[in-house]
Amino acid sequence: MAKHTNSTVDLSMVVSRDPEVHSGDLVFAGTRVPVDNLVDYLKGGYTIEQFVDAFPTVQRWQVEAFLDLSPDAIEHLRSHGPRSH
């Protein structure tokens, strides 16, 4: 289980980028689910709960942590990605 609290979350437990996983797209850590899927769901009027139900490998806290990131942080991650292990 990922280490997280209400105030801090280890970014590597939220999202990751690896050229071997989904062509290097930014995905939810430990899954092959691109974060863009979440964005598409939310733009389409779906709820977080519907997204998590559709992608059970993604944890709700990962979605919430991702959404809590500032837009600048999200853009940086999409451009450069966190370092994978």
C-alpha cells in the first residue's frame, strides 16, 4: 500500500512515466491507465467514482492526489515526467 497522508503524497505513488508502459504516457502509478483517461472522463461529465469503477486498478486517493496537484505541476509531469525506478 502506498504511503500517503492528507497533507503529503509521494508523487511516485500517484503517477509515473515509463517508455515501456503505454508508450511513455503519464499513467497512474502501478497501472497502465493514462491520466488523460481521467481528464476525458471528467470533461465528459462522469464522476470520479465512475472513473474508479471503470478502472479498478486506480485508487481513489491517486485520483484525488492527482487533481490536487497544481496545473503547473501537471504540465511539468506531462512534459518531463517523474523519474521511474
